[in-house]
Amino acid sequence: MAPSLIRHLGLLLTLALLPWGARAFDAQKALAISQEALGRQVGDHTFVDGKGRTLSLRDFRGKPLLLSFVYTSCYHTCSAFTNYLAEVVEMAQGVLGEGSFAVLTVGFDAPADTPERMRHFARSRGIDLPGWSFVSGDAATVKAITREVGFVYEPSPKGFDHMLQVTVLDGEGRVYRQVYGADFPPPQLIEPLKELVWGTKASSLSPAGWLDNLRLFCTVYDPASGRYRFDYSFFAMILGGALSLAGILAFTIHAWRTSA
């Protein structure tokens, strides 16, 4: 048999023996599936954290929840992604307050991603931020929640091919926003959180609602420093407008009195 024919037969045999998930990961299809999840209600799934505590998504209702997905045998991409997410979460907590939202990182390689391995994953990366839980679920639960939030992953020879995705759930457990990439700009995640925490928490006519709306528009991202800051130019604009209005009103009253 000719060497070239042997090589072709060997290649065909190798492809035939590869698992279905080892085929090329379709990133465009994965993105479309992820976007289709926007507005979808997520079920009250139950997980176990590294301390053996049972956590239900129902426990997080009433405030935004960030969902991320990793597998613990991923030592580079998932680690770098989670470390960067920790930086943005810490920044968001500084802007919004520590208790204003929660974070849940789910191990999707069930049953390999046990509660103990999820705990080690967080600890080995130095992540110990308040309101952030690393959890494990059974295969059925993982399949259900990843389908609901549009997180796509496929087995591959190196482990898994998957989206780098953070899903923002609103206080009712609906998919509000999807954020992608290993080093996304912080506003892509923090701005939706601002909308959820400050935009709808109270009536805009109430003092609390007025204050929240003020924070919503006056807390801005400074690309130069990579941090959020309070923008006092909004107050300057209001003051300038008020002074202009007062001047016009005074001129009108003076003209009316003179003509009278």
C-alpha cells in the first residue's frame, strides 16, 4: 500500500475515533445561542459550595447575580478569566457597595468539578471577595442552567472549548446582559449592574429614587485611571442652568414691572 494512502487512511481513522465534541468549536453559533438567552427566566437550580452548603438561585433573588462558568482542570484560560473578573467585581463593589449584587461561579465539568475542587480553584487564585460563591452541581443541573443562560461548551482533546462569558441576571432571575471575553472593558459589566441596582430600585419621585438616578448618571468610568469616579460636572451643569433660568426670570419680572 502506498505511503500517501496509508497516511490518508490513518487521518480518516483518527477523525473517526475523535469524540463528536472534538470537532471545531463554532464560535459564531455559540454567540448566537448566548444572545438568544437574553430575557429568559432561569430556574431555581440548586448547587453545593466548597463548605458543603446548599445554595439555590432562589436565595439570590432581589438583587443582580453574575454567573460565570469554569472547569477546574483548566489551568490557564479559566484561571486568567476568573482573576480578571475578580478585578472588575472588586471595582463594581467599590462603586455599588458590597451587598448590592452577588457572584456565582459554576463548575460545568460535572461530576469532576466537585465542591472541594471548586473551593481549591478559588483559593489557589486568591479569590475571597464578599458575595462570591464557587459551586458544584450535578450533571442534570449543569446541563439545565447552561442551556437556559446560553453558555455553550464542547469537549475537546485539551479539555473543553467554551465561551468566556459572564451572564448578568436581574433581581427576578432573568438574563439581562451577556459580557464576553477574557479582558472585557469594565463598563460592559458595571454599567448593567448600575442600571439594575440604581435604575429601578426606587421611584424616581422619591428621595431614594432621586439619589439613585443621580448616582446612575454621575458615576462614570475614567479610562485613564481604569477606575470609576463621581463626575461633578453634572452639578456644574445643573447650577449653570439654574443661574441662567434665574437670570431670565429676574429680567422678565423687571421688564414686566417697568412696563406696568
